[in-house]
Amino acid sequence: MHGQSLEEARAAQFTTPPPRKVRCPIVDMHTHMTEPGTNHELVDAARLYGITRILAIAPLDDGLELARRYPGEIAVAARALLPQADSAEPIEDRAVHIVRRAHAHGVRIIKFWFAPRIRDRLDFLLDSSRLDPVFDAIAECGLGVLVHVSDPDRWFERRYDPARYGTKADQYPMLEARLRRHPTVPFLAAHMGGDPEHLDHLAALLTRYPNLYLDTSATKWIVRELGRQREAAREFFRRWAERLCFGTDQVVLKESDPARYTVRYWVHQMFWETDLVCPSPIDDPDSDGEPVLRGLDLPEDVLEQVYYKNAERVFRIAARSAAQITSRPAGASPPHEFAEAMRIREDPGPSSGGASGIRS
Ligand SMILES: [Zn+2]
């Protein structure tokens, strides 16, 4: 069952999504935005696809401005480590201030980027003691962390010199050290923890660290690597449904290109919710031959966890604003969903943030 063929979708520029398999709010836990003024096309696409809340990774002030522009729709993941050439204050000290200010503004997640290429920018890694005060502040404020470590196997084969960037296995001890040191902080590891190729490794990490969660972002990579091991991926999602959060890694560009956003939401919907098999409409230079979308057709209860329940329960990102809740037609949503959304909404703190800023 898939509801729409690629040809039909393409003819409409991906602006006529088929009905959802589950009727629930959806949080996109991983997007990047630039200047607050240029982001409407991603928001339009999200509305069209029933994404009720977008977590935008951004420098704090840009994020807060975006959240003001899209109240109830955008939440912020504030970037903690921002290089600033004209500042005498060490980057980690500035990060502590960002964490405290983010918390004061109701932001719930702090973003760190420790992909292999961080070695070109910083002289320390995620487990450096220089970051201890930053993570202590995060723990004290009760915030969550979104962190990118590692990259596709293909990139280690084709792009990275191990002498400079380490092997893929070398990327994980720094994450594990942080997970061990801060057991009360939930960590959302981006892009299926950087290792969708090796679900056994991810299962071992999830077993060892109860504070570890994974997001599903990086459309091409996830579709390629999970689609090629469909059965194992389905089983993984069933087993770990409470530890996985939907995210896309949509990146807002300055140039207008509405189909860029709609096609990615279409691919995600078809991949998670249907068993459609078709050529993927997104180019993938790392694919062997033409990229193929092979839908996982996840069960409804798994979709609900991944789409919003974990975002709300673990990271306190409300899936819907009060306006969205009250504007629903009477009886459109089961009472327990209402209760859950209301409980989150009553959690003190201003709107849960906003975002913008270059990708990190
Ligand atoms: Zn990203």
C-alpha cells in the first residue's frame, strides 16, 4: 500500500502528499535554517506534510527570532560552539553562557557538531575536559543534546584520510565518554548515530547507554542504507521505537526552491509509512547505480513514537501548539493525545525556541 506513485507525485512537484498512515502530530527534530527572513519555503512544505513542529538548529539569537516569527511551529536547537575571531573569551566559556541563556529562553536542546571534519576547525574533541563545564551546565539546566558524530562508511572510504580524521570506529569513544559522564542528559545522535550501515553497533550502543537516542535525519543516506536492509531495519525500529526520533536534516538555502523541501518530506513519508519501491527522486552520488527508495512500512505504534512521542517525552519538544490543538475539529484526535499535548504545553517556559544559522 503506498497511496501515490513517484510519477503522480513528481507531476505535482510533490505538493499533494497522500494521506498519512497515522493521524498524529509530527516533529521534525533535525533541520538547519539561515537568516530568519528566508525560511518560509521549509515551513510551507512542513505544513503541507502535516509536520506540526520543526526543530531548527541555529545560533541562539537567530533561532529565537525564527521562533517569534513562527510561534508554535519552530523550536530551537541552539548551537553551542560558535567560532568568533574577535572574542578573547575561550569558545567553551562562551558555550556555557549560550547554554544558560538558551535555557532562560525556554530552549530545550543544545547542538554540537563533531563530524570527522571538526578536526579542521577545533583543536579538541567532544570528550575534551574543556567541555566539562558546558555539559555540567546542560545537565544542571535539564536540557537535551543533539550531536553529530561520524559520517557514512562511503565517506571514510572515499573522502577521509584516516591519518587526519581517524577511522569510523575512532569517532565513537568520545560520544561514549560523554554518555557515561552525563547519565541524566538525553543525547540525540544525528543521522542514526552516524552508522545506519551497522544496526548491530547501534543496538549495542542503545543497550549500553539508556540516555542515548537516535534521529532519522540525512535523507539520502538513511534511505540508501536502511532501504538496503529493509527487514533488519524494520525489526530495529520495532525493537527500539522508544529511542528513535524523526528528523530530516532539511537545510534551508537562500535561493528559492520550494520543491527541495517538498520532495524530501515526500521521500520520508513514503519511506517510513509505505512499502513503495521506486527510483529515489533525490540524487545520491554515493549510491551504487540509480538510488532506490524501498519503503519500510513501519507499524502505526512505531510511527507514533518516532514521529512525536519521544520528542515530547524525552526532549520536551511539544508536538503541537495550543492553537493547533484548539483548531482541530472536535473528535479528530483521541483524548490521550490531547492530554499529552496539554501537559507538555503547561510545562513552564516561553515558546520552545526557534532557529537559523549555517549548518553544523
Ligand atoms: Zn544536520
